[in-house]
Amino acid sequence: MEIPGHSPIPKALFWARKALEDDSFPLRDNVTLILSAMENEVKNHCANCRKEAGCSSLKRCVRCLGAWYCGKECQVQHWKAGHKIDCIKRK
Ligand SMILES: [Zn+2]
Ligand SMILES: [Zn+2]
């Protein structure tokens, strides 16, 4: 489902977080639920090798906070494979 360069996840997380910055956003509760569900789903697996996090926590992409990795090497590989297109820099 996740193809580097065509992954909806960093963008979805980005827009959900952005919506939550607006206190008057009408569907805050829904967005909060969706955001935490999405984060729980993706943060347990390395975005590159799909290895499960297990007890050690994964490092996440500091630019978009939307991808998790088991190590530096996987992050670099995934970046080159297409995450550089998916990655959205936070303000
Ligand atoms: Zn990995
Ligand atoms: Zn990123």
C-alpha cells in the first residue's frame, strides 16, 4: 500500500496536524482520532524495511514527523526511494 514517492501518509498526517492547530476547526475530535489511529498504525513499523518496532522505538523523520525508521540506513534508503517526494516540511 505504501509506495515511496506515492505515500499518502506523511501528507495525511501533515494536514491532520494542521487542522488541529486551528482551535475552531469543527471536526477536531474526529481529526484527533484519525490522527492517533494513523500514527499508531505507521509508527510500529519501519517505513523502509517494514520491520516491527517491538520494544525498541523507531526514529521518526524530523522533517515531516510522518515516517518511522528502525535506523539511519533505512531512513536514507527510504529517502532516496521516494520519501523525499512525500516528505512535507513542517513550518
Ligand atoms: Zn528498517
Ligand atoms: Zn519525512
